[in-house]
Amino acid sequence: MRMLTGIDFIADTRRHNMELPIALHKDENSIYGVTVPDLPGCYSSGHSIDDAIENARAAIYQHCDVLARDGKTVQINASSIQDLLVDEEYASAIWAVVSIDTSKFEGR
């Protein structure tokens, strides 16, 4: 696989689309917390599941944008939820998938 400075997505290049799994967590008396397993350090939250998913999408774009502006190489391989289920960190997670338009990062 080639390494690029900036953003390097493993995606369907015809559709410019990548689907990333997100793990939602909720403790009693808290809002939903979101972890993006394929982007270390990318977190979000929301008052409802729908808010959490939408906020996760924004967090993914912001996270990648900051890394690209800092000149860092970002390589994203979308894991399958099945593979992530065995990770104890996500034992109680609610899983969702966020669709990312990778064309927003072309030319960076």
C-alpha cells in the first residue's frame, strides 16, 4: 500500500465513500459517548443516538482535517464490526456505521 502525506483513505474510489464503524457508550445519567476505533484519538458525544452519530461524522472530518493540516499521514482502514466485537474495550458498545465522503479530502 502506498503512503501519502495528508489523507489516504482505503475506499471505493468510484463512490468516494467509506463506512467507518463507531462505538457508542452510555452510562446511567450521562450522554452518549462515541469512539471511532479506526481513528485513534477521535471521540465525540451526543444527547441522543442520532445526535451522537451525526456528531461522530463531524468529529471524523475535523480529526482528519487537523492531522492533514499538521502534515501527518492519515491511513484509515475501516474495520468490520465483527472484528471489533472481540475487543473488551467495546464489550458494552452500541454499534453504528458512519458514511464518510472521501472526496472532501482530495487534493490535500
